[in-house]
Amino acid sequence: MSKIDVFVAPRPNPALIRAMTSVNRIVMLRGIPGFRDLLPFNRLAGLRGVANVRHIDFPHTDLERLNASCGAGKATFITPNHPEFFTDWMIDKEIVSQVSPLTASWATNGVVNGLGRLMQKFWLANNLIAQIPGNSGAAKEHSVAWALKGHGVLLHPEGGVGWHANIVAPLLPGAVEMGLEALKRGRATDPDFMVWIAPVVWKLAFTRNVEAALAKECAYVEKSLKIERESTNTLPQRIHHVYSTLLARDEAVCGTPSNAGATYTERQQALFAELSRRLGKSISSDADVTDTAELLRRSRRWQRENTGDADGQKQIRKLADTIQRLQRVGSWASANPRITQEEIAEHLKRIRNDYCRGGLRDTMNRFIPQPAGPRCAHIRVPEPLGLHEHTGSIDDAVAELHRRMQETVTRTVAEIEAGGGFIFYPNPFYHR
């Protein structure tokens, strides 16, 4: 039952789901009043709130907009953005508890199936759907059938966490594809059957100045990665120095020269292009493949088809892993002249996830990353996309979904900024 790559259908337990909703709200998000701000109790994650989300800003109009697209007689696929690991499911669960408590939620097979038999039973009882890489047919079939029963299905269209809350990454088409399949089946018996893709976005903002805590975490990263701190650097400059040092190490491994006069982005792009060229050559890919996602897909296929080539497997995996790691710091990092404490926190969590792998502390951080201080979750619901009204292609629907999500994120960030909700610094990654 607990094999990591075997799909097992969820077995939702309504009583457990209701109980876990209360546990999630108190233990995982808000914490226990009277203890969460009192030493030494506020050092215990379960008393102060594991995700330390003290406040939830979820306007009634947004809640009603989501509620209107859920329920019996329709199929609903809820698609939140994915800015942060662990906190994602805690906030998602709080949202669906108010509109569709028996919503089934997609999660990586490493969580659902990879933590042992008892934990697998627990996650299945909480209605989690295990995503099996390269073999998602059973999960999609179950999702469509569950949605047709009038319960929601939640999945993150961005895929993995990127730690960039202000930017919605390119979306995967899975929710739209399952929605169209649900529409076809629903219309077979009801010509007026409706299918909704219901996007949700949320943005976390610290409720106070957390620079001291961020500096402490940055010092841990510097020590863990053996990067010498330059004492005159500001906190953002320390982050930039860490990334520049890590990039220099990648350049050295690759054997490419490091241009000291170039910006971080210019150096990153030069190394990225060289690694992509080498990967394409190694898998005998077409020389004109310029799309990174396609190149990485071909590299995964090459590994599946050449399992007997141990040296080749190692080389291809190393190239692909480095490319994926480099592209996680996107153009958004250098787009704005100012950087917030929230963005600094995201940089630190990304570095720890990608580079710090020394022991239990780093392993725990990847599964349950701890925030630098108390936060408010600003939740907003863009206009749902009715597939029963959509006349374009799947790609058109995905593009429209992305547009609605990004516009809502941008507007929400602007609202928080207008209310004085951010602390800014000069951004050392910025260049015109």
C-alpha cells in the first residue's frame, strides 16, 4: 500500500477532516492566544502557529465568489497559486473548509506515499490525491469522478513551489484538461452542466519588522554553505553575495569563465545557455530546441530509455538538476529597484531548499519551513473560468487563467503596499 509510485484512491473520512480543520486553524496557522507571544512558549511552533499566520484577510465578496462556483450540480477545480511549501496546504485547507469541505487535494507522492504506511492512511483519509510523476492517469480519473459528485478538486497549476509570491509561474494544463473531461461526461446526461476552474491567490505579509530574524537565518545559510560574510553588506547585499558565490561555484564546476564585471543575471544567463547546450548535445537533441521545459522533458525521456548507461545517467541528471536550480531565480528577481522583507525571506528559503542539505535541521526546513515572524494571509479570488462557456483551446484557457491570477496578485500586492504593509530595501539584483 505504501509504495511511493503506486496510486491509491483517497478514502475521505469526514469526521477526521472536520477535526483536522480545527487543528489546522489553531495549531498550524494562528497559534494559541496567550501563548503565541509569550516566552518561552512562542518558540514552540505548535503554540505560536507552525506557519505563524496570525491573521487571514479574506473579503466576504471573494469568499462568496468562490462559493458560487462550488457545490452540487457542477464540477469545480480550485487552482491556488503556490508561493510557499507547507503553508500552502494549511491555507488551502482553511479556504476549502468554508466552501467545499470534502475537496480532494493533489499532493506530491513523496508526501502521500513516501512517509510510511500509517501516514499514507492518514493522508488518504484527509482526501489527498497522490501525484505519481509520469503516471498521473489514475489520479486524473479519480479527480474527474470526484468533481462530478459535486465536490471540489484542488491542485496547484504552477506545479512546484518557486518561492516568488509576487509572480505566478507558467501554469500546467492539468486542471483545464480534467475540467474539459468532466464537462464532456456531465453534458452526456445534463446539457446545462457547468464546470468551473476557480483560481485563488494569496500573499503573505509580515505583521512587524523581522530584519533581526532574517539576518540570523542568513548567518546560518552563510555558515552552512561556508560563505564568508562581508561585514559592510546590508542584508539584501548578503543575499546577493551568497547567490553570486554559489553561481561562481557552478561556473567553476562547469569550467566556464566568471565575468567579474557582469551582473548576476548576465552571468547566470551565460552559464544557463552553456549548460543547456551541453545537455542538448548529450541527449542528441535537435539543435534548434530553445524551450527549456521541452529540453528537460527530453532529458527525462532519455534517462527512462537509457537506464543501462550509468555514466550517462549521472551526467544528464547533473546537467538537468543544475539547469533547474539556476532557473529558479528568474528575471523577476532583478526587475524592481526595491526588495521587501518578504522577498528576502523567499530568497533564504529557496537557498536553503536548493543548497543546504547537511542534516536534520535542513531536512525539516524543506518539509516545514519556519517563517521569520508573524504574518497575515491576504486571500483573493479572481473571476472563475467557466469551461462550459469557453470556446477557445486548452492553451487559451490556461493563458486566461494565468492572466486572471497574475492581475489579482499584482493588485493585492499594490493594496498591501498602499497600506504601508511592506518594509523596503534597495535591491542589489536590480539592473535597468
